[in-house]
Amino acid sequence: MSEDQDLGITQSKTHNTGEWYAEVVQKAELANYGPDGMSGFIITRPRAYELWERVQSYLDTRFKQTGVQNAYFPLFIPEGYLEREKEIVEGFDPEVAWVEQAGRNELEERLAVRPTSESIIAPYLSQWIRSYRDLPMRVNQWTSVVRWEATETKPFFRTKEFLWQEGHTAHETRADAWTETMCRLDQYESTYEDLLAIPVLRGAKPEHDKFPGADTTTTVEALMPDGKSVQGATSHYLGTGFADAFDITYTDTNETSQVAHTTSWGLSWRALGALIMTHSDDQGLVLPPTIAPEQVVIVPIWQTETKETVIEYAEDIADELDDADIRVEIDDRDEQNPGFKFNEWELKGVPLRAEIGPNEAAEGTVTLVHRPDGESITVEQSRIVEAVQEQFDSIYAKLYTNAEETLKSNIRTAETRSELLGTIGQHGGYVKTPWCGNESCETAIKDEIAAEIVMVPLSNDVTDEQDSIDAHTTAGSDDTTVGLDGGSLDLTDSTCVVCDNPALETAYFAKSY
């Protein structure tokens, strides 16, 4: 097999999505599968880790602007800590990895390898919080967690160990905690839409699928090109359950002891899986300029007699871009021809290619080529920085628009069980239906077609601490933060599509990763 053949993607995104995705991940040098005997683990290569660092930087900056401080808590959690919040044990127990022995000695108490950190962070919030003056308290950690998934794993989408951030906060009132919950959801939405060029829907998880121990779990959901949904990030209003279990209390202005209201929120490297799946194509990885390790690759094209002139001109262009903080790479390898270089950088997802040959060097121009669709434009050197920034904006808009069109065209409505099953079976995507609120009706659909309720519309109508926090939009309400074609159905006189009992909510069914 030639180098050119080895570079190419052999699977079709449309027809063999899973195999195509795995091939892009490996050939674009994002990840390798873990050692034999460690199914479900991956080796994250530098290129993918840099993508994760850019997600981290984007979010970390916004967290800190809103009062969050980073901390670090142990990888291991004593079993007794988990038992203090029984819902955590019941929710995660099948996926928890346990350490029972250290060296040759059996431990007196088992240690859980953290599946999440509420039970190790909450006891310390309890120690640190004494007075209303200590509130709000906001901490976050960038770390990894382990969940021993029994289902099929897929790099970045679902692995037994994964990277993420998890934030934890404590507040005086439920209204303050709800505002915090929505602030983080806003930041996650921005990460997808303003950094990754992926539009999302916002909503809440149904009652039976919320985070164990939470009062309300909110989510951003992204639709993949194969019609499956990705839970992009979640933000949880935990109520006072964790605070009661771990004695997170404070003394108010009247010197009375009060129980704090807490939140937790997290985004994982599943965002990278969504990035790869959404934008990439049969030539390989496609990245928006906002996150690409190299935003521009310059490919000089020369003959022997013009090499020195072309290379010198290319270096001048690279210096100008570098001075403008544009991430630029010159590919001046002698051993590879321009066609090979084009294919290799397309495979790696670089958003913009600058082609410079003898004509460009003589005329003081640069030919710029868009990765997503091959559109090209010739610009003057005198405005190269401005022109490149313009092309970045154009490329980002193309990627976002394509993803938005996919989302908009794949939100459908079903009023009967047969319509729901038929629509998901034929088209995938999101199908919104009237729902009675009972888990058994979701289970009936899940058993038949492997689709589940990924979200219900979300109400953000909380004005003060006396208001009850209702995560779900009431029947017929227009008060919803779900964008695009989302939102609630008019449930007046509607019945559940499964059981025919009165419908209380709008459910979004989809197959999911």
C-alpha cells in the first residue's frame, strides 16, 4: 500500500458511520486504543489533547470570570463517603471500580475510583463553610473519572476513563443555586455554539434519568449527522440533599443555622467526539478555526530554480500570521509532493491552506483554500492577516450553518406511537411527543427501537427563594429556553403517545450515544 492510500479514509461517513469515525480518529492522529486486556480505554495523542486544552481554556476562563476557583480532590473515595448519599451508590454502583488491596495488604475500607466527586467534595465544603459570608462557594476540578461501562465503547464518546471538569457550588437560597445552574448551562451552550460550531438544544432530563441525588438535571443536546443525540454537558441543581447528607450548613444574618443549596456541573471530552462526528467528512478530520491546533498550513510549491524565492516568501507570510497570533505551519518537506501534503493536512483537519508558488511569490499574492469545501480565494500579501481572519469567519459560518440545517431538519413531531416509532426508524433525529411522565412509557419505546427521552423542555421561571424550582415546562407554556424548532407542544387535550393517559409534558425521543 502506498503512503497516499494509507492516508486516505476508506469508510463512508454516510453508510458506515461507526467504522468511518474510528478510522478518522486513528488516521488523524487523535487516539489509539488501549493495551490488550484494557478494552474501553484509549491513548489520547497530542493532537487530540491540544483540542481538549483549547476547550479547557475556553471554559476555564469563563468559569473564573464568574467566581469559580480550581481545586483538586483525591482519585479515591472511601466507601463510607458514598454510603452517606445512598442515591449516589444506587445510581453508580454498577459502574464503580473498587480498590480492595494496597500492595499485599487488604484495605480496611474499600476505596471507589471516582465515578464523580460529589461525595468527596461535599464533606470539605462542609468544613470550609461556616457563615453566609462564605457563600457562594464555587470550586471546580479538571480531572478524569472512571465508569466501568458495560456498553460498547467509542473513543471520546464513551470510554471507561474520560477527561472532564466538574464544578461544585454552595448557595444560600434555591434561587441563587438555580441561577448558578443556568449560568453553567449557558457556558456549555456557548462552548458548543461559539467554539465548536455545533448548535444545541437545551432542556432537562426526565425525572427518572436525572443525576443520582439531584433535584433537577439540565442538559445541552447535540444532534450528530447519523441522527443520534449526544448529551453535550449537564448542569445539576442538587437541592439540599447533598447538603443534608454531608452537613453543609451556614449561619445566616440572624445567627440561625441553615442548610445550603448546592449544584454540580460537568463537560467531558465527549465534546471532542461531537466535534469530530459533526464536521468531518470522507477526506478526514474537519476543525473550525477556533480550536484547530494549526489554523493555517502554508504549502510552498516550487521547482528547483524557484525554491529559494518561494520558501523565502512563504516564510515572510508565516511571520506575518504568527505576529498576529494566528497558528500557522509551513510544510516545506522535500520528500513529499504538494498533492500528498494537501491530502495529509486535509486529513488532519486544518481549516485553511495557503498555497504559494512562483506566481504568488512574483505577484505578492497568496491562494487560500477552505478545508470544508475547497473554496479558494487569491489575496494580496498586504492584507493577508485581515483576509485570513475573514476566511476563518467564513469557514466557521459554513460549519455552523451545515450543522444547524441538520438539526433544524431533524426535529419532528409524532402524535401516535406508530408515528414515533416510524419516524425514528426512518429518519432518526429528535421526535417530540406528548408524554404522561411515566418511565414505563419510555421503556416501552426503548425496548422496541432503542430510543429514549433525551430531554424535556426546560422552564427557567424562578424569581426568588420561595419559588419552587420546576425543571419542566407546564402544559402549553411558551416559557422555554429550548431554541430552534424546540420547545413544548400544545398539550391541551393531548394524550401520551404510548399509554393514552393525559399528557403532562413534551418529550424529545432520540437514539443516543
